[in-house]
Amino acid sequence: MEYSEKVMDHFMNPRNVGEIEDASGVGTVGNAKCGDIMKVYLKIENDVVVDAKFKTFGCGAAVATSSMATELIKGRTIQEALQITNKAVMEALDGLPPVKVHCSCLAEEALHAALWDYAQKNNIVIEGLKEPVEDVHDTHH
């Protein structure tokens, strides 16, 4: 299985690992089949994601995509953060092996789940953000 240098770098030296104590939003997504669990913490001030951290239990690609996703979301407005798709995460990592593409989807969902949590806590509606669905990954393996 071929991993790009960027994937290896983010796997070996993941950015933003940890928790944010007073996080504005926390999103946890899991894929029961492959055992990947991602938890993303966001600190949001004035509609801008000022900090993002994650904890991931999973394969190297899951760690790398979480790391890259938190890097991409930092400093973005909420609307910009919503534009960070699994495709954007994969491109930033110079691609992923096809069997690992679901990891980048999980990263995107974890970000969205954290944004949803933030919206719920603050009684706001984030345009274009859908409620996280539990266990949407049963079709993948």
C-alpha cells in the first residue's frame, strides 16, 4: 500500500493531538467495522475556528487525515470550515490509497459533527450543515 510522504509525515508527527478543555464544539464519529474512532475539538470565537485538536483511535490514514483536517480548519470561518471536504483533505495529503478513502470521509464528518455540536450549544443554525448521522459507514469495510 503506497502512502504519500505527507500522509506518512502526518501519521508519524500528527498535528493538534489532544483535547481542548473548554471546546466550543466536540464531534465524535466512529466506524464500527474498521474500528476507527475520531474525536474533534473546536474552539470557535466570533465565527472563526481559532483552534482545533483531535484524538483518533485508528489506522495511520485515520490519524493522518484527522491531523490534516484540523490543520486545514484552523483560522477559517465556520462557512469556510464547511467547505473542507474529504476531497480537500485527501488533496492536501497528496492522495490516499483507495481502501483508505473512508478515513478522510470520517475526518470530514468529525469536523461537521463538532460544528453541529457548537451550533446546538449556541442555538444557531449553520447554513449548509446537516445533522450528523450515526453509523453511516456500514457499507464500507
